[in-house]
Amino acid sequence: MDKKYMNCTRCELCGTADVIYGSTFMEYSILFRLLTAPLATMGMGMLSATIVKTKGIHINTKVILLVLCISAIICNTGILVDCLYKFFISNVMPNYMQCDFQVFNPQYGIVIRHIEILGAMCLSTSSIALAVERTVATIFYRNYSSKPTLGSILAVIQILVSFLPIWNVHTPKQMYPYSPPELHAYKLYHSMNMWQTILNVIAFFIFIILWIINYTRKKIIGNSHLQVVLDRYNLHENMSTTHIMAPIILVLCLMVFASELILILFTPVYNEDTVVTHQVLSEVIEYSFYPELQLTLIPIMFIALILVLITISKKLRDNFLLVSNLSICFPVKVHTTDSRSSSESSSSEGSSERIHWNRKIDGLSITTQGPKF
């Protein structure tokens, strides 16, 4: 840090870092995240295996959900490594070395923070990708393609967008890893967060509109004749998948809104000419509470998401218990259809179901037979 921009002594800077890292909230937050972050990481890993194993979820939706689960694993892994790093500095490293890593050489903490940003950015775009995919599935629900083309395209776009902050933000000249961003970084994050918030709001309302459309179609088709039995099946699968997406959209929107709220209301903005005064140090101390609170809540939200998903969907619940081996404690009734290979695509599932319905329809036909004497 250039001395011409400092109006405080080294001892004052190190004392500020000691206040932040030595606060009661920071200590309990680190211990709490050391417990919840591994649980959230393992839970999202098992959820990804559950999604692959579960029948009835379209292949495009599976691709996007897998990207979401991998992003959550990356984000929670970054949170866990961040906790271990801060715990090591505060409790293992000698006192005379702590200030150097907390204030003057924060490059390791910045690298860890980029891991969190990478996962969080990919997560924030998942709701938009799901909204696009479900919209296409609702429009073409009669003959929706069983190939993963759309899901793969959306997944690639998500990955490219998630790397934008890392490509465009140079190593900042902050005092600690979670210090307020410089002016160019703040503008970039604020612009991206603002667009993500707007797009997440649009995605939320899109899912409401899709639910209304599907519910109306269900009432119309429900009064129809046997000839539209395949439409009933396709609509049922579409509604079932969209129903599972509801808590995912809600959790992702809450995460994006919380990030935007912190950025707008509590983040002080500094530029390259900012002189580090006692007022700046006080602002940094006040600001440090909010990103730490956000990092504490993220693993809890993922754990809650897993619990909600396995509660509202019996298929996900049964497969999650089988994947996690919790079926030993909570027995799961395995159907004969579950003995099929989990690598079957949704297209083969749809084809087998259509054959099943066609056979039922054929069974209703009357064939002429000769009289038996």
C-alpha cells in the first residue's frame, strides 16, 4: 500500500484488522460455517446424484440443475476454505505475522474470494436459465425435444458469464480480502448485480405465468376425451418438473436480492485516490459485518433448499435416501421401474410411457371373432 494514501500508522491498520478478526461475531461465524459449509457441500453433491438418478425430469432441466449443484459445491467449498484460512491466521499463525496476511498481503484471501464469486455468479444465472428452459418446455410441451441441446447451450452461457468478474477485475489494492471494492470494481459488481436482480425478478414472474398456463391447460385437457391422453402425460411431466423448480427459484432470488441490498445500502465506495483515515477504518469495520453475515447464511440456505426439495417431491426424496444410504434408517419402497439403469435418458422414458398408453388404447379396440359352437 502506497504510504502517500495512508494517514494512519501501521499499528492502527493492524489494530483495525484485529478488531474485525477478533470480534465475537467473527469467531462464532467461522465456527458455524466450519460446520454448515461441509454439510451443504456434501448435500449438494448427493442432490446432484439424486437428480441424475430421478426419472421424470427432462434432460435439459437435469443439465441446468447439475450446473447449479456444481456451482453450489464450488461456492460452499470457497466458503469452507475461507473459514479455514481465517481460522489459521487468527489462531495458529504467530501474532507478529497475522497483520501481514490480514492487511498488507491479502492475495491468498483474494484468490479464495474469487472461488466464492465464481460459484455465486454461476448460481445467480441458474434461475434465468431454468426460466428459459421451462418456457420452451411449456410452449412445446407436446413435442419437446428429448436432446440436451438447449440445456447444454444455457449451461455454457452460465459458465462464461460466471467468469466475467474474475476476467475484468484486477487484484485490488484493498486492505483485506473483504474490504470495500475500488471504484472500477464496485461499478462492475454493481452493474452485474443490478442486471442479475432484474433478470431474477423476471424469472420469478415467468414461473408464476407458467404455473397459470399449465393449470389452465390441465383444466381444459381434463375435460377432453381419450384421444389426448399423451397430451395429458406430457403436461403432467411438465407441471411436475416446474413444481420442483419453485423452491430453487425462490432461494436463488433471495441470495441475489441479499447481495444487491448489501452492495447498495452498506458498501462504501473508494477509489485509487482515497486516503486511509480513521473514518475509513471505521467504515471498514462497520462494513465487514455484512459480507460475513452473507457468507454465514449461504450454506444454511442450501441446506434448507435440499430439505424443501426432498419434502415436496417423493421421487427426489426416495432417490436421495438411496443415494445417501439413509434408506437404512428410512426404508424406501423400490418399484420395479426403479431397477432400470439410471443412465436412461428422459426420451426413452417418455417413449416407454407412450407405448404403455398406446397398448392401453389398443386394448380397448374390439376385434371380430367367429362364433364358437
